[in-house]
Amino acid sequence: MTTETFSQPCPKCKEGVVSYVEKLNAVLCSNGKKCGFSVFDKQRGKELSKENMIALAKGEKIGPFADLKNKDGVTYSAELKMDETFKVIPVFAPKK
């Protein structure tokens, strides 16, 4: 399994090292199920690039994306970021 290690500890457990796992097309913590930190390529109907998954793992916002989808399949525009529980969530532009 090919991995690419980052130079930072896992943002969730603070002990493991976050890596990109090519076979799974995901960013995972080296502590595995003990920690559970992960960023997968499919987010809200959008397939993310390796660079976007790494940016999310580093706590950065990515986007904006105009082709995200909600549970009902409705398309919307937003940026994506990780919240304090390490889930990927949309960030909507402020209404004018």
C-alpha cells in the first residue's frame, strides 16, 4: 500500500501521523481504528483530489465548489472544511 506521510501529527488523536493511502484514495491516521480520523475522496457528491483531501486534513477550507449535492440530490455551492468533530461540512458564502 503506497502512503504519503505529512509532517504533522493527526489533528484528532495528536499521536498518529496522517497519511494519504493511495489504494483507498483516502487520508487516514496511522493509529487506525483506535483514532478513526479519515478523509475520503467522495464528499457530498463530489470526488475530491488528493490535494483537497490533504488540505482538509490540515484544517484548511477548500473550494468553493458549485456542484455539491445534499441527501436529496439537490445541487448547491459551498466551500468544505472539517468541523470540531472532524466531519467534513459545507461552508456557505454569507448572504448579501
